[in-house]
Amino acid sequence: MPTPAKVVVLPQEEGVLEVIDLELPDPGPHQVVVKQYASGICHSQLHQMHNPRVSPVILGHESTGIVLKVGSEVTHVTEGDTVLVTWVPRDAANTSRVPNPVEIELPGGDIAKAGNVFTWADTTISDEQYVVKVSPDINKEVTAIIGCAVMTGAGAVEHTAAVKEGDSVVIFGVGGVGLSAVVAARTLNANPIIAVDLDAEKLKFAAQFGATHTINASETDPIRAIRELTTDPDKRSMRGTPVAGADFAFDCIGLKQTMEQIVPAVRNGFFGAEPGGTAVLVGVPQTTVELNAADILVNEKKFIGSIGGSCSPDRDFRKYLEWYDQGLLDLDALVTERFSIDQINEATSALENGEIAGRAIMVF
Ligand SMILES: [Zn+2]
């Protein structure tokens, strides 16, 4: 029996989102139907809205919900289970099957597609690999942002970069993803933790979440400020001057300018005695970059990417829920705005205009 659902659809031609009532099919063998409590609203969806499309698109990739129906081959969840939905396969290391993207038929016959999942809907259907079982006692709203923002930011620090106690860390862009990176850096006892943004309110927020220093890049040259904060007289450079620059710099935005800034923001290495710093790209880039290859070569710096924070949701989501319970990850503060599904165009405009201090969610 089909399941009724209210779904946000991005038409192929226009950028205005529509909320459409339709029917979801019964789950295929590896699919799960989830009635949702809340979904996050992420910058990636803005990119989708601005890029050309070959079909109508269904969006959103982080949520909380309860399982309504499961396919015949699904064993890790059952009807009534509380779950988080995410866009990273929950157990890719131990699964040979590639999860299937989802398509749904719109009234009128057009097919709307998602690359992996869609959570801008009161009810969704997805491959079981994107559905993570959690305790029924979780906060059903704010934990919706674990499935992208928290995983991407915290995972980049913890897994991709493997930041250790005492490492110096710079985070460019402190929205939902960047703040999650700040929290992970603090939890792992990095020091200093330097937040860089153009928005004074976001920087104040970052300090509350554990940033030890903040730099407003609209007022100060961030590279010079970072170098001043991270000068280490005990480390050598090729020129014999004290080494300056962070051990790790994370770009949680993905703009050309910030992607290029994270390389000079990290420190120089020294001939096998000291490795250079690591620049980590976390935000989704929309352009290519021009990097100073000589700086990377001579100073043995690394420029690496982090997708979904190198997370394995089955392993990591439980931990992020524990961080929330322990007060380390203040999701109640991180979720700063709530919208209904009918306010979705208002929500995306607010995000576009920089009016969301932390992360916005849609509550169903
Ligand atoms: Zn996202």
C-alpha cells in the first residue's frame, strides 16, 4: 500500500521550491520508509538549486524519524525504530552492495530524483544504508543535524585530519559544519582553536562552542593574524626564522578564496624533522583553485579533502549523540532556526542571505 507524503520538489527549470502531496511506493527489498520528525537545511541544497538539472530534484540529506515500513532484505531496523537519515552509507566498509539513489513519481508522471536521499519531506523512502538506528530517547528535532553538519565538521577534525591534543587548528567558516568542527577540536583538546569568519555574530557563537581565538576576516588579514597566534620559536624553518601557521586548517566553506587561504594558514615543515601542516577542504567547492605549488613542495604541506568527515555513521552517530548527552555538543544552541515545510522558500532565502547563525531545521 502506498504511503502518503508531503515532499519539497525543486522543479527542473525554476529555482522556487514547491511542496507537493504524493504517494511513496512500498519499499523495495533494500529500502526503508521513514516518517520524519525534523530535517536539517544545508548549503549543499542551495548549490543544487543554483546548478542546472536534468530532472525535478528532491532534496535534503539529514533527518530524524521513525521507521514505517522496511523491505524484505532489511535487517538492521524494523517498524517503529527511531532512526537518523544521512547521505553517507552507514557501514560502507562492511557492505559490498552499492546503495541505490532514490527516484519518486510526481503527480502528472514526472520522475523526481535524489543523488542518495531526500529528507525535505514529512515522509521519505531510501536505501537502508542511509538509515541509522538510534535510541528512541533521543531529542527528535535537534539531532536531525547529525546526519550532515555534525558528521561533516566533527568527522573532518577527528577522522580525516586525526587532530590530537595540543594541535593548533584553524577553522574557516563557522556555520553548522564549522561549529561542529570547533566542538570536535575542543573535545580532542586541540589548542589554539582559531575560528575565522566574516560575521561577528557567528564568531561570538564560535567562542561559546570552544574557539579560543576568533578572527573577523572582513577587518583583519586572516593569514597574518593566524601566523601571529601560532608562532612557535621551538620549531625551525628553512630560513632559520620561527615557524608560524597552524598544524591544521579546515575550510568549511569551499569558496575559491578560502580554499586558497588554508594553505598559507598552515605551518612549514623542515627536512624530515618536522612535517608541514595540513590544509583540509570540507566545504563543497564550486570552483577550481590556484595553489602555490612551491609552498606545498618546499614546506611539505598537505592539501586534502574530507567527504562526510570520513565518517561511518553506524560507528559515529552513537558517539555524537553521547557528546550531545554529555553537554560537549550543544545541539540545542547549534540549531538556531526552525521552519515548517510550507516555509521552505523562506528558509532557503534566509540561509542564502547569511541570516542563519548556526543551523536551520524543518520540523514536520
Ligand atoms: Zn549537508
